[in-house]
Amino acid sequence: MKTLTFEIPDDLYEAFQVMAADDHCTVEDVALEWLAKQAAERRKPKPSKRERRAGLKRLREFCGAVNSGDPHSADNDRIDADLAREYGSTHEEER
């Protein structure tokens, strides 16, 4: 084990305090867990260009896989109008 001492911004410390209170542990425990997660993410091997292309190819197999039966279902103006109507509704008539 090694000891590491450094200063962190107040807002980050306060965030760690909130997390520590929620988890019933120390700020140091939260900070160490957070640093360990960050280090683990960086150690993950990055996919190669070939692996990324293969993944994208698999994903593209699903493009257009759903047919709503409505040839205009992707019309952005219609979608916007539907959303505006729903956001403006109180849904009182559904009760």
C-alpha cells in the first residue's frame, strides 16, 4: 500500500461527502473507490479498428428492422406535433 496526498476542489470534496453519507462510509473510502473505478476503466483494452467495424456491422443489421405499418411514422414535423400535444395535455380525460 502507498499513501497519496493531494488537494481536490471543494465541490468534488462536497460530492464525496454526500456520497459517503449516503453509503455510511468515509470520504476517503468514497474517493478511493472512485479512483479505483477510473483506473479500471483506463485499463480496459480498447477495441481494435476491426472489432469496431464488426460491431457496427452487427448493429446495422437491425436498422429498419421495425415496421410500424405507418409510412409517415418518421415524419419529424408529425412527431413534434404529437409531442407538443402530449406535453400540453393534462390527461384529465384519461381518468
